[in-house]
Amino acid sequence: MLPPKHWQPDRVLRLFFSILFGFGAGGLLFQSVDLIYRRNGIEPPQALMLCLGSLALHGVAIPALAWFVWGHGYTLASAFGLLGSRRWRAILLGALLAAGMLPLGYALLSAVRAALDAVGYPADAQEHVHLLLESKSLLVRGYIFTFSVIIAPWVEEAIFRGVLYPFIRDLGYPRFAFWGTAILFGLVHMNRAAFLPLTVFGLSLAWLYQRTGNLLAPVTAHVLFNLAPFVALAAGTDLK
């Protein structure tokens, strides 16, 4: 089980203001680069825009998370239960959760897309998935792999499950922590078709972290979930 974390409210606020700054910097960078390209009559490269956005956000979030953890007197490993004696059990449970959530998640995604198409409000694939399927560049695909499969799961799990979920839970609102962090997790991906499956996935990740007390469990599930488009691409499956 996940023990109380005693995260300090002022440090939590500073962490999330830093992350919001990263979002804002990413948006400003997007707009500036887009304007420069369009003034010259050129469509900005999608790969460049994705790289700028991800670097702006995670370039702020990673040091902010490290500062947050060290400010509480923890190491990254001790803060998120990574040093527990049941590390391999946590990894196995994460893999089992991913195995169950992948078919459910993609079934929900297909159902939501069909419903949106039926009401005349179609949804595109998530930007990184679309770019992965469209790009022939090994460099671009390698960057997307590194960002989506290695970096993003760790950062997102540290933020949503490692910090936000136990902070709200320990304030005395366990149900709001469970549902609120999952809904926010779905919202921040900014894709209307993916909102429902990602929210359901977020609920399962919070449950898994609560049960194991080790962030390796949801990180493993998240890594394998994000790995699916690359496996599908290698198998010649169209995820669009």
C-alpha cells in the first residue's frame, strides 16, 4: 500500500506553477516558430513543432520534480518507493496491467472515434502517433520513441501519481484524488477521442500505485502502453 507522503503544499504549488510555466513557454515557442515559418510562406515541420513542445515542457518539469523531491529530503528513488524489496513484483504487475488495458484502451478509442464520426465531429490521432505513422525519418521516429516510451512515462507518472495523487489523498480527499488526477491526465493530452481511454487508464494507474506503493508499477504499465504504436508500426498495423 502507498504510505502517506506528507508533501508540503507550498512546494506542490511551486512545482505545478513551474509545470504551467513549461506549458506556457511551449505554447509561446509554438506560436513564435509558426509565425516565422508562415511569414515566409512555409508550413512549419510537424517534427520540429513536436520537439519544441516536448522540450519546453519536460525541460522544465524534470528539474522541477528533482528540486521538489530534494526539498523534502528524499532522493528520487526513496520518494517514489523505487527502492522497495518488491521491485520486480511491481514491474510484473505493471506489465500485467498494460496487457489488460491495451485492448480495452484501443477498444474505447475506436468506440469514441466512431461516435464522434457519427455526430459529424471527427477526431484526429494524437499528434505524436500521427507523426510516427507519417514520418519516414529514423531520426524523427527515434526522437518520438525516446520521448514517448522513455521520458514521458516517468515524468507523467511522477507528476500525476507520484505527487498529485497522494497529495490530494493525504488532504483527506481520496476519491477526488483518484478521479480528479485521472480526468486531468486525460485532459492534458488534448485529444477528444483519447480522453476517455486515457482517463480510464489513469484510474488504473492510480489504483496500481496505491496498491503497490512503488512508482515502477505504473511507470512500467505506461511505458508498455506507449510502446504499442511502435509495435503496431513494426507489424504493419494502421492505428489511425
